[in-house]
Amino acid sequence: MIRIHSKRATGHYRAGVHHGPTPFIWRDDAFTPEQLRILQKDPQLVVEKVENPAPVNTPSKTDNGTDQGQAPTGGEEGKVALEEAETSAKKGKKKDK
């Protein structure tokens, strides 16, 4: 897994993704090898390979149902993301009934 965060408080875009100041854990296949090289060379980002990350909140789908591939590493931002994902999922189930 790959942990990435921006050194900038406002975040930083690279490889088609906004990387915020809060670290996120990405699956190993979330980026192509070329994208990973670009991310690692970017001085505005901290990119780390992590073997056994601490437990994370892992909302696996965005509101539109697509796989986002990232998981907040916890903390308040991760808690909010998980709550939003759960609320969205509950709303979707109610609409299906």
C-alpha cells in the first residue's frame, strides 16, 4: 500500500488526483508505475510505501458508485468520510425499496 499526503495545507494535484494534507492509503494498483514515479519525485508530496498500515476507514465507493481506491487514514477527516459514505449508502438502499 502507498501512503500519500501533501506538504501544502491546501493540498496538491498530481496524477489526476487531489492529495490533501491528511495522509491517505492507496492500494498498490491505484497508480501506474509511471504515475508512481512522478508522485515520488514531486517535492510537494510525501509518498511512502507501507507494508502493514494501521487500521483505516475504507469507504470503497464514491457517491456515484465508482471505486475511488483510497482510504482515509483515520482521524477526524477519515471519520467524516466514513460517515458520509455510510449515509450515502443508506440513502441509496432506501431509494431502491
